[in-house]
Amino acid sequence: MFDQFPEPARSQLAGAFDEGKTRPEWCFTEGQARLAFWAPFRGADPVITWQFEPGPDPALAAGLLRRALSEMGLDKMIHDISLKPGLTPVVDRAVEHQALLGAGFAMEVERLLLEWPAGSDVPVDPGRLTYRPARGLDADSVLELLVRISEGSLDYDTQVEVATAGAEHEARWMYDDLINRKGKPDWFVVGYLGDSPVGLVAPDDHSIAYIGVVPEHRGHGYVNDLLAKGTATLAETGVERIVAATDVGNAPTANAFRRAGYSEVGRLFRYYWRAV
């Protein structure tokens, strides 16, 4: 089905197909360049170039990207390049970087890649909040909470989506993404101070997929409580490591991860393409 891709990409794509996250018609080749689009959950539109092997010729790879985007009829796309600290795409992934620029992508945000290794001290939840599984709550109430969390968010993707598509659209997409993440039903939780929702944290099978605090409760350290809850949830399963990411410019969240024992293991450079 994905014979144009070598291993391990072929098996990864086959697994993603079984999960409804990619399709053979989302895959394209041109010479030695190969490309596959990916959606975060079954039924979603593709939003990221998950497998992109540009080959040795950036001009050919750029042409493949442009053709694929046109044939798919997409209006936006993301591509991520992950590197160890101190490396940059311009130097260390030059062909891929040039191909992306040639296809009309722009590198707009740099993210910290963070990791909590097994055996580290589990951050202590101070017990200020009580938690309720998001799947057990009315969907509209969780959507409203996500809209409120997006207000004043320092996350670049959230800022862009709220400005272009609106806070309600961004909240619906985020809700669908988080609900469809791997993990036990009670892992994705909303934290409450009394009856007042403070924020939420959504671990999946190996990462902190999302964490956020509503504006009226910011500045009181509740992100630490939520992160302690999410980290402990995964640590109790015996995972070897927990991964997370946040924008370099989002200092409050980055500092919360560091306080919880996470350390930087790399940088993610996020490129965006938007139809004119």
C-alpha cells in the first residue's frame, strides 16, 4: 500500500492508515522525493506533512510539495523539523529547509522539546484542585473552557487560529483532537477550585498533549498543579519517558515544565504554508 516508502516509514504509514490518520491518496513521489500528509485523528483533514523525504534536490522536492498541495486542494499545512539543541534547519537540514521555502512555506515559530525521564522525582500535586474527567463532562462546557483558555494564550498556533478561524473553531478542533488521543478515558481532566474550573491537562500515552489555565486563574501557579497531575498520571503507568513541547516564547509554561523536572532535549522548527 505504501511501497514507495522505505522502512520504517512504510510500516509507520500502514499503522497510521489503520488508525484513519493517512491514506494512500495522500502520498506523493517525484524522483527521490517522497511525501505523505497526516491528520491528527480519524475523519480530520490532513494538517501536517508527516513523512517528507526531499532527496538530494531541493527544487524537485519543492515542486513535489507544490503539486501535492494543489492536488489535495488544501488551504494550509504545517511541517515540523526536530533537531538536537544547537542545530538549525538552515545548516543541518539545508535541503529540506530550502525545499520548504521553495514551496512557499515559512518558518514561523521555534518550540522547546522537553522530556521527563522515568526515575525522576514525580512533581508533587499540592492538592489545591479537584479533578473531573473531561469525557464525563458536557462537551459544551469543555468547549467553553477551551475558548476561555485561548484568551491571551502565548501559544503561537492558538493565536493564529483564533485570529483567522475564531476561538470557537479552534476550541472545537482542539476538543476533537484531545478526545481522540490515545490514553485512558480518565486521563484528560479538568481541574476545579471548588466549583470553579481552573484549567485542564490532557496526557496521552506518552506525552502532555495540552495544558492550559483560564485567564482569571492565571498568576497563581495552577499550571504547576495541572502539570503535576498529568505527569503523575503517566508516571504511574511506568512509561520510560514523558515528552512535551511549548513555544520558546511561552516562558511561563516552559518554566513550569522545568520546575516539574522536564529538561530540554531539542528544538522543533515549525513551518507554515497557507494558500494565497
